[in-house]
Amino acid sequence: MTVNIICTSKPIDGLLYYSYEYCCLLNSLGISARLIIVCHRRYTPATYRAAIINKYTVFDNVVFDQYHPAEDDVTLVMGRSMITLSWQSFKDYTVIQQATLRSVFGSRVISVYSENHPEGYPRALAFYGPEHIVDLCDREVYPEGQGLHFEKTINFDIYKPHVDHVQFKYLFQGSNAEYYATAEKFIDQYPDHGILTYREKYVNINYNNIFAPIENLLGIFDTYVYVKETFDPAPRIVQECKYFNKGLIYLRDPAIHDGGSVYYTRDITQPDAAPILAALEQLQ
């Protein structure tokens, strides 16, 4: 049996990094695991490969686009959106990618709970028709969620050391149109800034845009300014700043309860694969 961790997100999305880290963790525990990246239509395997190589000391057990699981394999998604977004954009994938998605999501699935697409997710499941699903859920982020308690935790053991070479003081996140628009509301207060983003139409050329993937990202800024207004399930960079003693400015409505508020106060811990192992037992 192999655990196939499926990622359909963009190259610097946190779910790509969590997926790769848990792939490495499972393999270190003697459990066969691989990361299967079904590339977003705008990005090539080379872009995803660079994103992983820029961040980690090892690049292994990664497959792109084409894969057919063995009969006893199990699929793991680190967020339900991996299933929902692939269904929503199914027509944009190649025939080979579509075959991969149908085969991996039509088998036995371990799914990490999220509420991004409450209407789309059931429709995506109806489309793919998985044999059986076991849910994992961060109960602090989703008190009413489904599944065994599971916290997405960063595997810092495989991080590539960054070199402090600060190019601007403040970093903003602008990896989609909503995040970028929120950053624009505050950017004038932080002129010495960089915005982590993609080459998209919503980008304002008047700002200092830092286009992904970026080598040594954690070394080129001093302070992260966290301003997201939308629900954020598991903001990695908040924990990265805490771990590496980077500055962190939390500019959000304190009434928002989500991964942002939870990860802002959560201690740094080692990744725990026990809930995944328990889910695998349920699928035997």
C-alpha cells in the first residue's frame, strides 16, 4: 500500500508545502508515500519543482500529472479544496490529468476537513465517487467539523537553511486577487515592502511585487504583515515567522476565528502522523 498525497493547488499555496512535508514524514516512518502534483493549467512541473527545491533539502517521491494507483493504495488530501477545485476546473485539465484525478479520487480517500466550498465539495464527491472517505479535522479551527483531530504542522526538519539578506522590511501575501486587494488597503503604510504574488492581471505594477517561486524567501524580509480578511485555514507563514524569530504584525479583526487566530497563538510542535495512521487503519 502507498499513500498518494494529491495536490492540485498553485505552486506557492500552503497546501503544496504541507502535502510534501507529510509525504516526507510518512516515508521517514517507513510508510510508502508519494506526492502527486496535478499541475494547475498556468504552471509547469518545473515551477512546482523549483518551489519545493527552493524550500527543502530533499526532493524525492514526487510525480507529476500522470499516475494510476494500485488497488490497495490510499489517497490523502491535506484540504478538501484539492478535490473541489479540481472538479470545478476539470475541463481545464489534459486527458491524462483527468484520468489521474478520476482514479485517485475514486478510490479510498483520507480528507482533511475544510469549509471553503460547502456546496461544491459534495458535488465534487458525487462526480468522483470515492469508495470510502475518512475525515481528519483541526477542531480548534473548525469546532463543528468532522473527523479525527488533526493539526497541520510544519516539518521544519527538512527546511533548507535560509540566509538573511533583507531586501525590504515588510512582506505581504498577495497570491490571489482577494489577498492582493486586502494588501493594497495597507500597503501605503509600509512603503518598504514586498508582495508575494504571481504574474496575474490583478497585480499593481506600482508596488514591489515578488513573483513566485522565490529562492530564500524567508531571508529577504524582516516582518510579515498579516492582513487577510477572508477565512484562512492554516497560515504557514505565521508559524514560520515564530519559528525563525521573524517580525509578525497581526492586522486583522480580532473577532475572526479561523486558522489565522489559532496559528497565531499555537506553539511550534513536531508534525504528528498518528491521526493519518489511525485513518489508514479504518480503511483496511
